[in-house]
Amino acid sequence: MKSVIISAILIAIVIWGSAAYTGTLEKVSSELIEINSQISSKLSNDDFNGAMQDIERLEEYIDSKNTFLSAMNNHAELDNIEMNLAELKRYT
């Protein structure tokens, strides 16, 4: 009986952890998509100053979520994103 209770507790922890992880992933992804859309829109409208502000906001957001992003992505991918942002800054 004791092992059944322990198993039930462990299953509950795994389910809760998965839900928390999925929620965080969805929130971070949504915010990244939103900022990227704003940058793209401003670049399409030749609003380079506004795009630069959003690029800087994107960099700050990525830095603030670096621990989470590092846990779920290859570090080389994060380096790639940072290099692309640096190139984008030169474009604007």
C-alpha cells in the first residue's frame, strides 16, 4: 500500500511538472513570436528606429529567459540567435 501511495505522489509530481513546463514554454514562445512580428512589421514599414527598440527588447527578453532556453535548446542555437540579432542590428 505504501508503494502505491508513493507511486501516486510521483505521478502527480511528474504531471504537475509537465504542465508547468508546457505552460512556460507556451508563454515564452508566444512572447518571442509577438516581438518578432513587431520587428518584421516595423522593418516592412521602414521604421528602423522602432525595429531597433524591439530588437533590443527581444535581446533583453532572451537574456531574462536564458536559463529556461538553455535547458530546452542546444547552446549553439542560442548563440546562433544572438549572432542573427547582431546582424539584424547592423541592418537597421
